[in-house]
Amino acid sequence: MQFLSDNAARVHPLVWDAMHRADAPDVPYDGDALSQRLDAVFGDLFGRPCAVLWASTGTAANCLALTTMVQPHGGVICHRESHIESDECGAPGFFLHGAKLLLADGVGAKLDVAGIEAVLLGITRGVHQVQAHAISITQVSEYGLAYAPDELAAIGTLTKVHGLGLHMDGARFANAVAYLGCTPAEAAGPVDALSFGCTKNGAMDADAVVLFDPEQAELVRWRRKRAGHLHSKGRFMAAQILALVEGGLWLELAAHANAAAAEIASGAGSRALFAPQSNELFVRLTPTERTALRAQGFAFYDWDADTARLVCSWDTRQEHATVLARALAAL
Amino acid sequence: MQFLSDNAARVHPLVWDAMHRADAPDVPYDGDALSQRLDAVFGDLFGRPCAVLWASTGTAANCLALTTMVQPHGGVICHRESHIESDECGAPGFFLHGAKLLLADGVGAKLDVAGIEAVLLGITRGVHQVQAHAISITQVSEYGLAYAPDELAAIGTLTKVHGLGLHMDGARFANAVAYLGCTPAEAAGPVDALSFGCTKNGAMDADAVVLFDPEQAELVRWRRKRAGHLHSKGRFMAAQILALVEGGLWLELAAHANAAAAEIASGAGSRALFAPQSNELFVRLTPTERTALRAQGFAFYDWDADTARLVCSWDTRQEHATVLARALAAL
Amino acid sequence: MQFLSDNAARVHPLVWDAMHRADAPDVPYDGDALSQRLDAVFGDLFGRPCAVLWASTGTAANCLALTTMVQPHGGVICHRESHIESDECGAPGFFLHGAKLLLADGVGAKLDVAGIEAVLLGITRGVHQVQAHAISITQVSEYGLAYAPDELAAIGTLTKVHGLGLHMDGARFANAVAYLGCTPAEAAGPVDALSFGCTKNGAMDADAVVLFDPEQAELVRWRRKRAGHLHSKGRFMAAQILALVEGGLWLELAAHANAAAAEIASGAGSRALFAPQSNELFVRLTPTERTALRAQGFAFYDWDADTARLVCSWDTRQEHATVLARALAAL
Amino acid sequence: MQFLSDNAARVHPLVWDAMHRADAPDVPYDGDALSQRLDAVFGDLFGRPCAVLWASTGTAANCLALTTMVQPHGGVICHRESHIESDECGAPGFFLHGAKLLLADGVGAKLDVAGIEAVLLGITRGVHQVQAHAISITQVSEYGLAYAPDELAAIGTLTKVHGLGLHMDGARFANAVAYLGCTPAEAAGPVDALSFGCTKNGAMDADAVVLFDPEQAELVRWRRKRAGHLHSKGRFMAAQILALVEGGLWLELAAHANAAAAEIASGAGSRALFAPQSNELFVRLTPTERTALRAQGFAFYDWDADTARLVCSWDTRQEHATVLARALAAL
């Protein structure tokens, strides 16, 4: 019974089908019919024009999105525990040519206005200090918490005042939308560029860079090629993304994963660090308790000395979640 | 009848099968059983120890391989018409942090000792000039020509004398081996790092970086992650590569493509720029002749004003090659 | 008798005086009164608004100027023998984060419309190829030849048509103005950014980045600091530049150096590769002849197997030039 | 009465003299007799072989030194308030091609073993996280505090255990040596590369990169040229450095500045954040008190809302320090 990570899940059967259907010669790179359809499909999804490019990893999607708003001498305000800071091995420094991550604080790995302003207030020495060019937030955060529309609006106001770009790492954007029960546009709020994750939600290896200023696509296209991320058979990535987004499969899968996490939370009770807002749950467990759970067949990662991380995915079996909930309640 | 590019071909059925078999939860990134088997499989193939990492594009494979031998202040001697110079949108400059490509001449887009030495002789002004750190050759070249083992040996001697690394872009390495009728080790010669292409030869999106100094794998691992090329479900790339290499499918497919090109060459006669040594053929054709061929249903790219490029692949149908050969002979 | 290089000449006494006068505490970096005066002084010199920043080397000045017009994924069209290509150890690749130099041909190391268009015509494959973002020309060229105003206008028209920036490496801009007998504005033509050289013309270590779009100064200021080129006592560089430019010393010194070169040319006769247009002369000399000249006390560099380079500077003594002219005539 | 910064001080007369003496044609760049003498002079100073290269700013010296020990995918552990983190506008990210600064804590902006180990313990996720390649410490720290030899030894042990390089930003190294009363070798401890500051201690614009592994000089030479920091008349920088180091002027000047700070501290009493260990003093002062002091003619910077920074230099007049001490005591 696997609760290690949603990025270890299987590929959804409908995604496989779409990939097979894409297996006919077409224009290479992103000139094929599927890749060409992305802009319109996401335009409909978000209710406003956007340009959409596939990328084969979330790290690439995040960093390519950031190239539209951060100069090499600039900085990105992000949470101290964000993925771009902690889990991408300095990829932003590479793609952004040495630009700096400016670390902010906030509960549950979410940025808030106070945390962002604290960073901005520390930038006082003109040319001697790196200036912020953008803010990057994660929907849902590293603790699985969602930004509500009003929280996004408050951050959006800040970016306007300070002339900053706004990026959203949406590796689990689907889980946020499913939890918030709002439209994708509301869950994205005022962001300029969104990394729309698919790989943790049924795809094999495809995320989407969604640019709400379509003119930025030109820049990202050059940067993507230059980073070795322009696949010659890009149609297979487009097929994965379309299989999930068209028809709403992406939200069904996310809702399933969220429900499994909620069920586990019901068993975890007050051990949970936060009430779950997505498919991730962080639970206080002693080493002995973890050993006991693993002996019962549950696989999961330690988060830190006191906490375990339990992640559900589209293919988590409901009965596994139920059993785990009971096991937690019985501790 | 499609002769546009081998990178537009379909995915081979056995590759699909292998990908489906890989679709079970496993250790993410490259910790899975398939990725872990690559070193041994390629070690057997080349008869010497090597470390092997997957990459989803040839550009990424080339540039990651070059990071093992070129410092940011160094240069790479390559052919003026090589892929890294002409078709990667400056990716080497990005991955190598501004290192320079030092352009050499040679017939058929192949480097030779004279061309390389001409570049080296021009580097005379010490710290004012970029120094060569490596040589990069393409097996087969952009004109589809193969380096014979003695040609590789001569270049290898040069690299030893001058303390340079040697990289081989093997996007069509399979076609070279099939043409030369030698072992993979002989077709690689004294190279330090090889980009072993699979995407043009039946795979969906997987090339292999083969490091004959296995200790360099450590470096490439960091650089790959940092470039956003560490897939969380890397097992699907490993599956593609293994499906081709284990059992020898890669060579069968390349031999098929080569044979199709040879058949077309028999019809092209003296119009061919070079006798074909792989799956590519460059044929002198007037605009009128091209129009006539296209009207007969043949799809291909113009190479330049006087020449068309005809590319066969693993799924080129033999009868299409025959028809094209006849059409060329009839011009 | 030294004809090695103008960058080995002494510092002019009036430059020394200005530096000594600057030796009083003032606002550090570029906040001092002298640095603050540069914009106005160069605005007067060129008859239009500009922003001016000092830099301690020509390489830094060139590369900082180019940051205003070239993105990391772009390219700079320059002459195959230009200083940025041949003598800056890849500095443009460093400052521009991997951008590429696109090499053009032209007589006497000068670019012309045909040479530039030949490069542009070769850029046809969209995202697979580096696109030109700027053109860089050298006034005077590596062979000491000046661009006449109409030549500059023709290149300027090209940049407009293709949406390119135009940079001028003016390490010896003073010599060009002195030779052309035109205004500085005419010798700069339609350039967007000029590296205005002082170090080869009486200064110790100060060149000026002249930005004819003053809004670009903001960008260069960040990039200069980030490259370690923001001196805390920048007033000493400003003092050097002002000592040369205010009052016209820069042109007097250049005219002197040009005259010395012209005198030598009169002795060299048809041995000269080009009639001199500045302070540099390239003269065909056999190894034996060079040995003979060196035995007479003349110091100079070999340019290539057949040619010697003779460089005069502000402190070349007229009688040394006369003696050298006679020695050449007597060969 | 100026206590703003030691980098706003005048150039020492003996430095001027040395620069004037250097004003004769010599081999350009760093081939001149003065530049060539640096290795030997610093070898004597530190009692062991070293290679020494000039750089015109402390930022350049720091970043060039770090290139010998940090790969683009690595990180540098430094104090949260260090100059490379806070005052160099991201220059380390530029020179090190996106490498990351890993921020540690410690009293008085000094690193200690606990602070460094806290950073190292947080690096647990392999290829997903930037690994430390080096530690950078500042002698004296941003609060003017010196590392004692035993503190350096403890950090040195850590670097050995973890295979890290050790860099010292010695912008005020002279003040540390003067305070500690030890040899330069003892004040440098086990560092691999030292930025030896001169600009804040009587020079115009010259710091020295001291490499205790002389073989690293080769690398730094390339990187220096490529960063536009190879002056054609480098002899003037060498002259400044030699004027200070040969004969011990550097230590006399630092001792003078330290003494002035100590005198001021005697007046500041318990208002001083730390007992002074160099030429800098941080004093708690209310806004009203600062206004009063400024009205008496004292110029100084605010450090933060509660603290003023008072900096003495080689040309601080003793009587000014005395007057300031009295003014502080009288508050």
C-alpha cells in the first residue's frame, strides 16, 4: 500500500490511449495538430487567452515560466520551503543565469503579504543588492495547502504595486481546484504564468507552461529549445495533456486523490499538522509508530524527525486509504 | 510517402510494449530497476565499463555529455555544419555557461585532422583567446557519413596530444554501426562520452548519455537535474532504451533504414552528393524536379537551393523506397 | 623605439593631474561629482542625450554595452577578426550568458552590408538556430580602418529593417574621429551603444560606456555591479575620462598618434596592407626584414607570417616615427 | 569629520608614488615586472608558496577566488549578513554560473562550526538539493569582528571532513592582522584562497587574489580575462599592492585605523554592540542622538533603526576620533 509520492503513480489508461492515437507521423517538434491545440483548450479552461507550451518536467516548466519575468540580475521571492528553492538543485539559478531566490516565510509553506513585504523591506541598498523581479507561489503548497482566491488577490495587489511578475508552481494545481471548488481561473488568480502539472496526476511526463500574456510564448520557445526541452515528437506530450484536460479527467483524478487523503485524515485526527486541502497529509508519528505502520504494509516517506508525509494519487485504492485511516486511529 | 525526417517516425511496437511493462510504481527518478540496469547493458554492448544516463532529447544528451569535458571558459572544436552549432539554438552555450564552439572544416560535415589542427593553430594568444577543451564529432555526420575506425583513431591521437576531451554526437550512431559493420566499440573509437540516439530509431523520447569514464556520472547527474531533465518517472525512458538495445533491435532498425536509403541512392545515381553511409541521402534536384516528385506524393525537405534531403527510418516501407528510386531514375 | 601597442603607453600628465585632484573623500561608487558629470559632458560631445558609465577595461565596456541589446538566447553579428570574437577570451559569452557571436566577413575587418546579410540569410530554421539580436562594429577596425558616415548609415538601415541593436567598439574611436575629420556624432552614426576608449589614448584604466538610449543605464548599472566592475572610488575613472574629453585633449592625442602612423606609412610605401586611417599600420615584412628592424631598436609585434603590426600612441616620439619610416624605405 | 566608510578614504601618498614610478612602458596585462613580483612577495608574507593576481574590486576578487572551488551546480556556505550575500548584487551567482549561496547564522556575522553544520545537516536529498562546495568567511566580519586562529582551525577541520574549499573575504584582512597581533599566516589560517583587500586601506583600486594552491592561478587567469578584469596596464594595480605590502605599510595603516576606532569605543562605552576588533564600530544611537552628532559635524551611516556604523580609515585624523569619543560619552 503505497503512499510515497504521486509522482510514482501509474499512467492513466486514457492517457495511454491518447498517446497511442498520437503515434502517426506529424509535423515534428510542436508543429503537430495536438500541440497546436493547446492554446485554445487552455484558453477555454481559463476563460482568457493564453499560450501553452509543454515541458517534460515540473522543474523545466517552473524555470521556463520564470524566464518571462526575471532578468539574470534579478530575484524571485519564494517560500523558504518551496520546491524551486529546496528540490530543484539550483535549476532556477541555471535557467535564470544566476538570478537569486529571495526567501520568505509563511505558515504551511504559503507566502502571505507580511512575509513578502518583509523581504521587500530588506532591499534597501540599491545597486548593491539583488532586486525582486517576481514572486513565485505554489498551488498547493509543499504542505498541501491551497491559496484561496482572496489570498491570491492580496498577493496580486502587491505585485502590481511593486511591478513584479507572479508565477505559480501548479504541480498539484488540479488538487487545489478540486479542493477549492472554484474555477481554474479563480484558483490561478492574478498569476502571469502557471506551471500546470500533469505528471503527478495521471500523465507520464508532461506539464504545461501556461502564459497568460501570450506574447511571452516567443521567448519561452527559444529558451525551451536552448535548454534541450524541445522534443522532436512533442505530440506525445500534447496528447497526455489534452487527454487529461479535455473532458475534465484532470479534476476527477485530483478529486479522487483528495478524497483518499481526507479519509486518511479522518483517522489521523489531531496528529495531522494541517487539515488536508489536497492529496497530501502530514502526520505526527513517532519512530516506533512509523515502524509499526510499515510493518502493516504501508509505504511512505519521513518528512522530518516527528512527521511522516502521506501522499495519495489518482490510482490510490480507496480501500487502502480506509485501512490506513483505521491503522492511524488505532495507534 | 514520407522522407522528411527520422525524428517524425512512429514509436516501435516493442518500445511501446516495454513502456507498458514499465507502468508499475517503482522508485522515482532514476532509482528504478530499469534505469539501474543501463550501466551493465551498455557495458556489455561496448565491452568496457561505462555509466549511462537517459535524457529526453539529443540536444540535452549532447550538452550534458559536454559538461564533463568543457569548462565555462573553454571551447569545443566542432564542424561548421554540426548539429550542436547549427541546430541547437545555442544550447551548448547555455549548458556550458558561455563556452564557445570553435568551428572547423571538413568534407561531408566530418572533421579530420587537418581541419582540427587548423583551428588549434589559430589559438596563439594565450589568455586573450578561448582555448579548446574538447572535440565533438557526429557519427554519422550531418551528411550521413560515417567515421571509419582509423579516422576515429587519428582524431583520438590528436585529443591525447592536446589534452582534449572527445565527444560523439551519436544521434544516428546505430546507422553508423549498421553501415560500418563493426562493433559498437569500434564505431565509438576513443570517445570519452557518446550521445547514443534512440529517438530517431524507434523510441519516443529517449537518448542515452554514455560516459566511458564512469566517474563522470556524478557530475552529469547534478547537471541533468539542474537542467530540468531528471524525469520523476524515468523508468519509461530506460524502458525505451533497453527495448532497443537489449536483443539488438536497434541495429535491425538502423539496417532497415540504411537499406532503404541505399535503394533510393541506386535510383539517384550521380545526383547523390555522397554515396550513402546511413539512412540519409542528399540529392541534387532542381526546383522543377522537386515539384514533380512532390506531386507524385513524396514528402521531403529542401537542404539548400540545389539539394534535397531524403531520410529513411525504421518504419519507411521498402516499397516506398523502391518507388522513389524509380521516380528519381526517371527524372 | 616602441611600436608594440597603444595600450602600453604612459598615462598622460594631464590625466595624472585630474586623478590627483579627485583624491578627496566624496560619495563612493558613482555618486561622486565627477561621475555625475559624465552624462552632460558626453551629451554635449555627441549633441544628443546619453547616459555614460565608466568601466575599467574595454572588454568590460563592450560586454556591458551588449547586455542592453542581446538576450541570452540571441546572437551578435560581428567580424570574424573582431576583438570581441578573437581577443576577449569569450567574455561576450560570459556577460551575455551564452549568447553567440555570429561571424561575418568584410575587407579590413570591417563589416559591410553584404557580409551582414550573408549571415542573416543563413538564419532560416526558426527556433533551432540562434537569431541575431545585434550587430557589433569596431571603429576603427582591427586593421585600423575607419567606417565613413555613409557606411555607418547603410548598416544602420539594416539594423532598423531587422530590428537589431547596433554596438560600436570604439577602443580607438578617437583615432577614427581624428582621421575622418567629422564630428563624434558622425563617427558614431546610428549606434545605440558605444564603447568609448580612453585607455589606449592617455588614460590609465578607464573606458566609457555611452548609451544613446539613456533609459538603458539602469540595466547596465546592475550588470556592472554584478560583474565586479563598480569601483568604490569610481571618481578616479571619471577623472581620467573627463581630463581627456573636456577641452578636447582626446582628439589632440589621437591626431598625434595618427600623424606618426602616417609618417611611417610614407616610408613603408606599397608594403602597407592598407593606407593608414588611424594609429595602426600593417606592413608586409619578411622574417629577415623584421630581424633587421628589431636590430635597429624597433619593437613591434608580428601580426602573421607575412605582416608586422606597427602601433603609434599619444606618446610616440615624432622622431622615432621618422627614423622608422626611413628604415622601412631603406629595406 | 568623516566616519562613513574606509572605501571613501584618500589614496596614500606612497601608493601615488609607486603608481607614478610604474608609469613607463612595460609588458602589458600582467606580464610586467611588478605583477610578476607579486607571487614572491606574498609567498614571503605568508611563509608558503602562493599565486597572486590583482583585481580592481573586492567583489571581483571574491568571486574569482570562489571560481577555484565552486562548480556551477554547487553552493557556498556563507553568513546571512556577509558581503557576498548582501552587497554584491548577485555577483557570485554571475561568476559561478548560478551556484547558490547557502546561508548560515553566527554571532556578529561570523560563521562558527554550529552554524555551518546546521546548513550541512539540511542537505539530505541528494541530487534534488544544491550541495556545498565551499565555505566563505570574512576576516574581519561585517561587524568588524576577527576570527581567532583557533576559530579558523575549527572551520578548517570542518572543510577537510566535508571536502569543501575555504575562502576568506579579506577586504579588511589588514585590520584583522593588526588587531590579532599574529602573523598574516595565522590570520588566514587554513584558507585555500584569500581576497586580500587594499582598496579600503590606502590603495586606489587594487585587491589581491591570493591562491595558496598556486596551480589554481591558471584557472583564475582565464576567468579574470573573461570577466573583463584583465587590465592592459595592470602594472598600476601591482604597484599599489606592492607599495602597501612591501615594507609593511599595510599593517601600519590598519593599526592606525584600528586605534582610532578603539578610541571612539572608549567614548561609546556600553552603547557599542561589540568591543571593536578592527576599524569599525557599531553603536546604539537613537535618531535624536544621531541628529545631534551630525549637527556637530560627524558624518556616518545608519546601520539599522537602532544602530549607527562608524568606520575609521588610514587617514582618519586622531583628533577627530577623540572629539567623536567625547561627543558619544557626552550623550
